[in-house]
Amino acid sequence: MNQVTIIDYGAGNLASVMFALKRMGIEPVLTSDPEVLIKAEKVIFPGVGHALAAMDALKAKGLDVVIPKLTCPVLGICLGMQLMCTHSQEGNVAGLGIFNEIVYQFEPNQKVPHMGWNTIFKLSDPLFAKIQEHSSVYFVHSYYVPVSKYTSAASYYGKAFSAALQKDNFYAVQFHPEKSGVIGEQILKNFISL
Amino acid sequence: MLCKRIIPCLDVMNGRTVKGVKFLDLKDAGDPVELAARYAIEGADELVFLDITATHEKRKTLAELASKVAQAINIPFTVGGGISSVDDALTLLYAGADKVSINSAAVRRPALINELAARFGCQCVVLAVDARQTEKGWEVYLNGGRIPTGIDLFEWVGEAVDRGAGEILFTSMDHDGTKGGFANEALAEMSQRFHVPLIASGGAGTKEHFVDVFKIGKADAALAAGIFHFGELSIPELKQYIYNQKIPVRIL
């Protein structure tokens, strides 16, 4: 089993991600040290909170420079995924630029945050092995990434949006696999066995 | 399509689940973590833990509980009961809770909502509100329904949403414990006026009540305690029934 490293930069769901891995029998490494990160075998980039504050926290530790350079499989979760894009409307902040996409705010003509269990479809990468089309996973977010060439799973809330993105060694999910029951556990397992 | 959520609520006192009717005749109902894990396996979409411990030990026991629940279960959960500062919320969220619910403390000091939203994001902040219908409209009550405030429910919810509450948990005291159905009229008005998710609470007695609260009350989620704890209604049976009525719910 590969060592899994979680980027520790004060994200709100860090404990949840760690506990989810421990339930699977994995003892993750938590680090905010770029030197440790660059040598990692699998990296999880969690995130709950505000994009601007999170980017500041990454920059303060030099993580904004090291994350895009990682060559091992990386999984961004929720805000982690949004920060991997070029720009976010939340706080009008520049992201890490791994995915050349803009993160938009949901229009207020529907309830925001998009909160709860929603279905994912057009599943198209190894992260979704053994996951059926239209499985339900748990989302909570007010900003979204449109469907693009990177989209490896879509969901629908007023419009279709990216539930997951993928490019080279970078994987990202808008939903919370650590809070998505057995489906979420399978997705985490799939990432770990990449 | 976004699913409607079914949320069992666990009242916790001194770290143990208690069962009672309207906070009276409380009986020990065992370990909240075990009960939570069972509900998660049965298909609950989320859980709410409400600490009704009266002592200052509450903060510590609630944080310990949040950590144990987060370690054991793989669905989101909210904790509430006596949270009145950013520090209180921080302890619980870093212990592993996904959201915190605030009630009386927010009425007494509304800026608490702004502070929590700024620090943790709106999605972490659930405004719980207890209200009763009077001749003048719906009135907000504090301290588990013991203290009337003279504050109008809809005005307060509007202010709370403007201040950054990301979700509303509305309990109708008139319906709570009656098993006669939810306060659908007030819920529908609230759901239409405020564009944040709405959790309906108070009045669940039958499967039909849940269908009504989604169809008529326009709620995004429905919370219940007694009917689940006492085994009157099983979650898989309830969700299958709702699904059969063509309402989107998560079926395991």
C-alpha cells in the first residue's frame, strides 16, 4: 500500500479526510512542508472554507509553488479542486492553474449552497472504477467549475457542472468522498490504488 | 438531481443519547456513536447531535463526541447546543463536525453569525430557530422553547441569512411531538423567501408527513428524532416510500 500524504494548511475537512483513510486502514501523513510533499507517493489536497483565505494559507507555506509541480497522483477535494483551477470568483483570487478553468458562483435564482446528495454521471476516469452511473455523493459548495475538457464526472444543479476533473496525475472532486458513504470510500480506494 | 435529505436528530446529555418527549421523562438510549453508525448504515443522509447537557462540562463532552462520531461514520453531521463563540465552533469543527448549529446565542448576539460565516464559510453555519404561531404571526422562542422573544420568525430568518447563515433548521413548537405532520405552510413560505437550504423539524409521525413536507412544505431536508429512535419508522422503508412518490431521495 502506498503512503498517503494529506496537505495540512488548516482546511476545515482535514480531520474528516484523515478519519476516512483510517477507517480504510491507512495511516496518512499530514504535512505542510514542501520538502516532504515533493517526495510523497499519493497526495490529498483537502479544502473547506474561503478561496482567498485558503490561497493565502498555501502561499504562506510555499505550497502554491510545490503543488503544481507534483508528479505523483494528487486528489483535490471540494475547495482543493477549485484552488487547482486558474481563477475563482470567490474573492477574485488566482488559483494554482493546474486546470485552465474559471470557478464561477452559482446564480442566486436557486438555493445556495448546493448542499446534499446529488447524482454523478458521465464517469470517465479510473477514480470511478466500480462506481455506477448516477450514484449519489455529498456536495456542499457555492461555486462551481463548468463542464470542460477536464471533466471526468458531471453533476447537475440548475445546469451541468464538473463533479470531477482530471489531467495527467491531477485528480479532483467537487463533492466530499470522505462524507459520501460507501460510494465515497470506493472512490478513495480507487485513488489509493492508482 | 439534488436529493431531499432525511436527518435523524440525537439529543445528547453527558455524552449519552437520551430519549424523551419534549425534554421530559428522559431515558438513557445508549451510546450516540453506536446509534449514529446504525442510522448511517440504514441510509440516513446526515445526522444532527444536540447537546442538552445543562452544565459547563458541555463543551468538552461535545467535542469528544464530535471526534468519536467523525471517526466512526461516513456521512455529514451537525452539532449544536450552547455554541456561542468562534472558539466553541472551532473546537467542534476541528474535532470533525461538518457544521455547527446555533440558536439562542445568535438571537442574543446576531453578529455571531457573521463571525462564524467569515471564519468557516456559510456552509458550516446552521441557524436553528424554534417558533410558535400567535395571533400576530410566528414568534421566535429561546432556550429550547422556554423564553418568548417577541421577534418575528421571518424577519429573524431573513436577517440571519443576510448575516451568513448557510442553512435554516426550523422547528415548529406547535407541531413538535404531536406526530401530526410538519408546519408546511410556514415552511413553504420560508423556502420561497430565503434561498438557503431549509431543514423542517417538528411533527413527523408518518411516511406521508415526509412526502407532504417535501411536496407542500418545499423543505430540502426533514429532521425527526422520536419516530426513528422508538423504531416506529425505519429509514430504508421511509426512503423507499418517498422514492415511490417520485421525490428524489438517495436509495442505498
